[in-house]
Amino acid sequence: MLHCRFSAYCVVADETAGRQVPIAFLERVKDDFVSKYGASDKAGANAAANSLNKEFGPKLKEHMQYCIDHPEEISKLAKVQNQVSEVKGVMMENIEKVHTDALRAVIYGHCPRWCVGLWRYSCYC
């Protein structure tokens, strides 16, 4: 299940499909739906039951077929996205550590005299 601000997207898949392909399918469907109908709380809400089948049904089939035909591409993309998330997390931790260490240096007076005036300009000693 994929939650967005005002919508939820759900897919049921066989265990042999794994997790990456169904999630990639949901992401594709969500992106297409939002680009076509908007991301507001009224997106699709005013549509009568089954009224989007004719218009959006073929798109669902197209996305599903793409995900079935290109699982290796989806796996690579998911792997890269996970790696980027990991790197981003490490970078954020490192930035926080540097900032904390610099703040301690200024508070406890371990910052060189020439650097104290630069603190307001992000001096990290």
C-alpha cells in the first residue's frame, strides 16, 4: 500500500513477484494519476464509481505490462534509490556531527581566536 496526502494506492501481487515490482507499479500509477488528475483532495473524489475504468484502465494495464516486462530495470532503480537514501542519511548524520562539534568548540572556548568571529559565517573548527 502506498499512501499519499489524500489518496491510498494498493496492489495485490503473488509472492513470486517480490516487493520491488509491485511497489514500482504503485509509484508509476500514482505519478500518472497525479499528473493527470492533480494531487488535491478532490482528485478522483468527484468521479462516479467505475467512471475512470474506461479512461484510466488502459493506463493501469500499460504500467503493469511495463513492470512485468522490465523487472531488471525496476530492480536496478530500486537498488540505486536505496543507495541514494543510505548516502543521504550518512551525509545528514555527518553534517549534524560536524555542526555539534563546532558548537561545542565555540561554547567551551576551544575554537581559535581568529575563528570565533567567523562562527556566524559557518566556521567549523
